[in-house]
Amino acid sequence: MRGFVFAIVGLIALAASQAAGFEVEEERDFPSLADESAVLSILSTTDSTVFTPLILAYQQANPTVRVTYTVASTTEVYSALHEEKAAFDLAVSSAMDLQMKLANDGDALSHQSAMTSALPAWARWRDQLFGFSQEPVVLLVSQKALAGLNLPETRADLIALMRENPDRFRGRIGTYDPTRSGAGYLFATQDARQSDTFWRLSEVMGNLDTKLYTGTSDMIAGLLVGDIDMAYNALGSYAAASLAPGGDVQIIELQDFTHVLLRTALIPAQARDPDLGGGFLDFLLSNAGQTLLEQTAGLPRINEAALAAGSHLRPIRIDPGLLVFVDPLNRQRFLREWTAAVIQP
């Protein structure tokens, strides 16, 4: 019964969780609509509530397929597939660099279809890694907290705003902790690649006792309860879906540049049923899947025209450049410099 499925929030398949060496945050089961003939297993960093409408729509067209949906952090997803060789049919993650490393290291299978071929070149790599949503990385501000001040339009504006009002913003800024968040590490390294302004911004934020988070949802919660006044490098899609239109918190796409994250999917090399994984991937990339994703979850579809309309929008391309900061030595060096700038005594 479908109602029974919706009543189960955060269902844990105990035996599977105990067997897994990686840390599972949530596991949800979607029984087949007809006599079961196959099981599609998805490992994802995206909450099940986001994918539920997609899975239910997919099952309408594939009624004999049961779907298990397992949620883990970006680093745990990477560990599960690269180190433990866990057998999932599809892997979805917001950490593009870690997904790129999986594909580059032979942990992904190739998949070709009309849907994947229709993707722009910057949204796929070697028929193994595919972008399915494009999400701006933004600045969130409390308009009440910044009353009387000009809202920043660029990073230079943001730096000036904080430097000129240190007492007002001390302990009132939030951002990702790249030492604990794969997405946060990706955003920070992409900032550093794009402009030296990142390091000046990091030092200013460090001087103001910036609060560190592991997810955009936590930053949004901090803004709503008044723990912080601004959140830097938050996911705009989560903010748009969570914040009431016309409310206090404003979403700002910085005009010097705004990174655009591509949430990606791949078929793991150890997939038990790669055809099922490929079938769901094609549905995800289809017009029906993209429309559902946009309308029910607020995740913008892959759209070259939308990017071209905003000169400040910079999609993070799916290419080997993502591997630069995944290198252990480069990662260690970057985090050491970031810690020195932000975690100040």
C-alpha cells in the first residue's frame, strides 16, 4: 500500500545498515506496484523527500520494480563506492569532484542513450558521469539584520561590508566547513580557482568568528532563528524551496561570479543491475523527470539558455579540472591554508 510507504519516514533496513561499513543517514523502501521482478538500489546524498515524487512516477511506468533509496553524506557515498565497492545501481551526489574521481578511477560504468547524448558537453563526461540539475551557490542575508546597510552585490562589497562593521557581524556569519563537508570543500576550492578574492574573504570571515556548518539546511535554520545574519556559499535551490517568498531572508547571486553546482549521477562499477540504474538515469534526464525535479523539489533543470542569460553564472564543469583539489597533497595544503585563514586563535 502506497500510504504505508509515506508513513515510513527515515525507515532503516537494519540488516543492510549493520552490514554497511559506511555511515547511512536514511534508508527508505518503495515497494513495487505489481508483482516484484527487480530491485533498483540508489545511493544518494539527496534527501528522500526530494526524490520521492520521481521514484513514484518512475514506478508508474515500471510497476514491477521495487526501489531502495539510501542516503549518506558526500564523503560516505564516495567511501562506499570506492573503498567498499558497495553494490548500488545508481549513485547521486552533490560533490562533483568526488563523483569525477570515482569515474576517473574506474568506479563507474558507461551508459549511452538519447537522454545522455542530449546533455551539453559541460554536463557529462565520457558517458560515465552526468549532471541532472544546475543549482546556483548563493549568499543568504537577513534583511532586518542588515537594515540601514547596502546589500552586497559582489564579494568585494561583502568584504567591505564586514570590514566596516566588525562588531555588527562578529559571530553572525555562516558558511560551510570544507573539512567536514564534501560540497563545502568543492565550493571553497572552486572559489579559490576563480579568484584570489576568496582568501581575502576567508581572512575577514576568520576575524569575525564565522560559524561553520555541514549543510545549507542548517545555515537556513540559523538564519531563521537569528543565530546568524548572513550565509555564504549556500545552495540556492535549497533556499528557494525552504524560504517563504517575500520573507526576511534574501537570496543574492553575487555579480562578480556565481558558481552553479551540477548535481550528478553515475552507474557504479559494482551495480547488480546497471540496466535498471541506466533506466532511472534516463527517466531523471527526460523531460518528464526534469519537470518533476524542478516543480516538486525546486532543483533547476539542465538549461544552457538559462546560464547564457546570466553572465555572472559560472557552471562548475564536469571535467578533469575537478580532480586537482581531490589529490591528497593538494587537499591537505588547501585545508591547511583555509584553516589558517578562518580558524584563527
